[in-house]
Amino acid sequence: MKRRHEDSQVVKRNGTLYVICKTNPKFKARQGTTRGTKLSKKGIK
């Protein structure tokens, strides 16, 4: 993942990479596992 803005930060939480930008929130991004979230449980019945 690359930083899209000079104020953005790359943060790793629980094996997932996040790009956080407080000055311009449209640059938010996420990459990595989504275990334990609603996204990963969508197809499981």
C-alpha cells in the first residue's frame, strides 16, 4: 500500500493494513484479512 497524501499514515492493526488521513478522509484504505468482521461472515450460513 502506498501513502496517497503527505498527511496520511499507514497503520497495521490485527494483521490488516489501514491508510488513515485526517485532513482528507477520502484517502482511507484497507488491505489484508477481514476475519471476524461482517464482510467475512456474509457467505457463511
